[in-house]
Amino acid sequence: MTMTYLTYKNGDTMPMIGLGTWKSKPDQVYQAVREAVRIGYRHIDCAAVYGNEKEVGKALKESFEDGIVSREDMWITSKLWNNSHKKEHVAAALQKTLSDLQLDYLDLYLIHWPVVLKPDVVYPENAGDFLSLEDVPIIDTWQGMISCQKKGKIRHIGVSNFSIKKLTALAAESHVAPELNQIELHPFLQQKKMLDYCKTNDVLLTAYSPLGSKDRPAALKSADEPSLLQNPVVIETAGKNHCTPAQLLIRWAIARGTAVIPKSVNPDRLAENLNALDTSLSPEDMQSLGSLDQHRRYVRGNFWTAPGSPYTYENLWDEEM
Ligand code: A2P
């Protein structure tokens, strides 16, 4: 297994496979991170709202203490939650994440969503819980991020769930453009225009929910959801390559030049996912998987688009339903 990397403009490198921790329960994530680091993961994707950063932090600290890896050899990403978008709230939110993760700095900090909640709201229950992007413009949040970066608390800054339109607007408003956008990407949602835009504009991409995120809470699933891991083309192409469907999906993401953050809390699957690096896909395989595109979002942002909210499916993703 030889890791591949994405390179930032200043030469910093980020391992292309990272461990996803969304949906990992606090009591499971500690073991998962310990095991992941032990077997060679060097990139962990976290977020304040996942509610498990303390346990991730404990696993990291013990891995450093045991001499398994040094801080400098790990890539740690976290994300600013929607209720801390006001410029003056960014530093405190970052500090909480740093203290939970027991770190002095993050490698990458992202604005989690282009959505603003009132400071005392974690998940919205009614329309009054939201603030609009006119109330708290993204550029204000971004300035808060830049200021934390200047203080040395974050090496790189970026965004998540941003459309091309929002990336373009932010790049035009600030002399510091986002270095990375973390979005949902897999064969059912290939987002080729976004890939082209990011390549042209030096924005790196990380693919979330690369395996179709089947462990999402039922409330976030639609009834007719197709399964990525059980798709016949995925199964057949994996068989041809003597790899598993999950390894195929991870390798596909890497072949497209994106970082990828499969989540697992199971030791066998952690190893399986990292070993995706041993597979290679032919142009025909890429073409077969390419034919699966259907613009299917598993993560549709339903939390944000309840009636009365300033956010709709259309203005969240800047696309038609
Ligand atoms: P588990 O944590 O029990 O391994 P995503 O990364 O798209 O969010 O998908 C995560 C889901 O996929 C979880 O339910 C996770 O379960 C499962 N998963 C992770 N790795 C594999 C694998 N190699 N094969 C099958 N399912 C996997």
C-alpha cells in the first residue's frame, strides 16, 4: 500500500485517503481512530457537529504518546458549525475543536455548510432558528477563518457543500480563495463541472459519502434510495479487478484526483478501505462507472430547507430540484 497525496500551493501534502468520522458513535470512534492510525491512516476528517471530537482527540493523543505517529505526520481536518458563522465567533468555535481534539493546530478547517443558524441552535427546529446569508454573509465567516489562519491555528482553509457559484463569489470577494471544497462525490453524483472548475481554479476536492453513507439516520434517507455498494456495475467491475465494491469506489475517487474519506468503525473494513490503493482501474472500468451518473444526492441538506427557512434546495445547491 503506497499512499498518494494532494499537494497544496505551498507544497503541503494531504493523504488522499482519510478516515471519515461522521456517524461514528463516540464510544466507537476512539477504537476506530486508534486502529486506523495503527494500520497506516494519516488523515482523519472530523467536525465539531459530529459530537465525537473528544474521543478522536483521546485516540490521537495516545497514538502520539505511544510513538505510533507524530503530530506532523497526521493530517487533521475539522469544520466550523453553522451556529458560529459570525466573524467574532469563529475563533471560539475553532478553540473548542482544538481543545476537544487536544491539538495546537489543524491542518485544514472548513466552513461546514453555506447555511447560518442562530448561535444557540445546533440543529434547527423551526424557521426562526435560521439566519440568512444576507444577515451573516459568507465573506464575514471567511474573514474569521483567515484571521485564525494568520494566528497559526490552521494551516489551510476551505469550505464544504459549496456550489461553483458560491466558490466563485467567495474567490471574487476575498484575496484568499478557498483551497479545498469537501462535497458529496461518488459514481451516482459525479459533478463533472465542479471537477473542471476546481482543476482550473486550483481548488482541491474531498469526496464525502463515497460509499453511499448507508448508515445515515432514517430521517435523512429517501424511500427509493439506490445502493451504491450493491449496484450491479459496481459489483461486476470490482469482481473483474479482484477487489471489493468499497475498494472500487475509493479507487475511483482517487483516480479522479480527489481525496476521499470513507467512514468505518470496523477493523476489517478500515483495512479493506486503505488497501484500495493496491487496486488500479482501466479506462474501460472508469467508463463503466462513468455511465452510472444520475445526479443522485444522498445528502440533500433537508435539515436546512424546511418550510419558512431562508434556504431552499435551489438556493442551497444553486441547482434545480
Ligand atoms: P462500518 O462503519 O460498520 O464499517 P460513507 O463513508 O459513504 O459514509 O459510508 C459509511 C458506511 O459504509 C457505514 O455504514 C460503514 O459501516 C460502511 N462501510 C465502510 N467501509 C465499508 C466496506 N469496506 N464495505 C462495506 N461497507 C462499508
